[in-house]
Amino acid sequence: MVMAGPEPKVRGVIYGRSLDFKPPPPAVDVLGSPLKLTDVEYVRVPQKSWRDQLRLFLQSSGLTTIPMAARLRWQSHDVLEWLQASLLGRGRGRRVAVTHPVQLMPAIEFLMGLPPELEIERRLLHTLIGRGLIEYRKRMSQARERPLIFAKEANGHFFAGFKEQQLVSKVSSPGEQFQAVQRIYNSYYHFRCLYIFAIISREPPDHASKLFSKFMRASFFLSTIQDDGTISSKPAYRQLPPKEHVVFLAKRDSALQARLREDEQLRAELQGLLRYFRPLRG
């Protein structure tokens, strides 16, 4: 009889559990019916010709290269078609019933990484996503019978995560620490999403009290969380947001821009921090 050896350790699993890196939004924040925009004009985008399809095939086969701008333009058209199908109910894209803005995050992250030469595509995507966020905010405000403000919601999630972060080092049980780390991750994850929603929907800066600084703090802490729920002493820089995303938010955060205009030291600190973020491409 052969005795079985110890089971191999599976990365990201502890006590039969692994961290959920895409936590769902709170059930109370999910709409009962999908978002539907009725006052946004449908935009027709050019379809790929057979020559374009051939170039893509040759690119995937490694036989030729397509300029990055051309590939991103085609991708932006695909994202726009998906958004229009899901939010307008029109177009050739695959439809998804959007009941919470977190479902728009792949499109938002694509938008934040677009280069300047695709400004037209960026504006189209920004307008459609922004209108979707505004419609969600309107419907949730009606359901709650009080205004929903993304920036205020973001602040609440940040402080919940920060409070738990201050206590996690005092937890001795590995199982309890795992659960605490998951709660911290959830709070910071939703904080980052809500902060981005506030920027994309162009909320006024009244409720955005140093949210960019909190975004940076949360991003660095999240990059220290390991797959198995432990916390590293150093950030994993590949887990930080791309540099283009950080710059996108910094340029559009009106509260931050007001502080930068008055504080030369803050400008220098921000420039210094940007060196820690990797470029999205290159």
C-alpha cells in the first residue's frame, strides 16, 4: 500500500478558500431592471472590411504587424457597439443587462487607457458611459428617496476599509485574518470603482475630499495583498493600476487640479509617485 504524500499547495488557496478579486456590489445597490437610455443617439461605426479581417488574421498568425492606433480604433468600435447594444438596445454588439455600473468597468478601463490620437473614440465612449452612470445615479436616488452621490459613497467604502486595515495586524487566527483581508479588499475595490464613476460622470468636487490621495493609498495597499490572503511587506508593482489610468483620473479630478494649482510641493510629489506605475503598453 502506497501512502499518499502531503497535498500540493495550491497558490491562492488557504483553508480551502481563495480571495475574491472581483467582489459583487452590495445587493441593495443592484437595480431591479437593467439600465435603458432613451435620449442618447445611436452612433454607427465603420465595419471591418475583408482587408481588415485579413490583416487581423495575419497579425494573429505573426505574419505581419498592425499599428497600435489601428488596433485600438477597431477595439474601441467593438466596445462602443457593446455599450450601445446594452444601454440603448441597438446595434450589433452582444447585449448585457446592466444593473450596476461595475459591469461597465471593462469598458471604463479601456476608455482610460486610450491614447490621445483616439480622442474622437474616447469622447464617444466617455459620453455613453457617463450617461449610463448618471441614469443609474438617478434611479438609485429615486429608490433610496435621497440623492446618491458617487463621491460620498466612495468615501464611506474607503473609511470602512481603512478602519479594518488598522486592526488587521492584531488578528491572530489565520482564518479570521483571511476574512478581514477580504473585507478590506472589498471596501477598497468598491471605493476605487465609485471614485472612477464620480470622475467619469463629472460630479462636482464638493464631495470629493482628497479622493485622489485616497485612491493612491488604497491602490498601494491592494497591491500588497497576496493571492492566498496574506499581506506582503512591499507592493507588487504589477498589481498597481496602469500609469495611463492614474493620469486620466488626475487630469479630470477637479478637486485635485485646484490643489495642484496652489501647491507646488504637491505637484512634485505627484510626479514622483507616477514613476511607480507601469505604462499600459510598451
